[in-house]
Amino acid sequence: MKLNKYFLSYEFIGLNVEVYDCKIKSLKGIYGEIIDETKNTFYIKNKDKIYIVPKSISKFIFYFNDYSIFLDGKLIDRRPWERLKTNIKKKV
């Protein structure tokens, strides 16, 4: 399935996301909506708080339509318009 490749070109703001792994242990397990994005961080709002989560040291589950998409933050640690040029290489 080529969903991950095309998913990188979508706008992440407004999507629900879960941080399923992060080197900062207090950010692990956060679930919420992405309300802003910078080159290196996501601003994730859950019920009562806004978290700033670094992309490069985190792994995410994005909930997009009926899919759960797992992405390493290192693949998306760039500006949204720079992600269009990103090539995903499959590891075997």
C-alpha cells in the first residue's frame, strides 16, 4: 500500500495523533489533535492541555479516515512543503 508515501503530502493540522514512543517519557502516550506544526515540533491539544512534541525523537500513530498510520518522526521533521519532496525508502 502506498498510503504512507502519499500521506506525507497531506496537511497534518486537524488530524488526531498519538505519541506512542518518545525519548521524553512524559510525552509518551499523549493523544490529541494537532493544532499547529513547525519544522521540528507538533503542537498537540488534548482535553485540557497543549503539548509541544519534538518530531525527531518521537514516533507517532496518525488516525486518518479509517486508517492508523505509524510514522517515525524522523521522516517528517521538516516543513510541510518540504515533505512533498521526501522519498520513503523501504527497508527489508
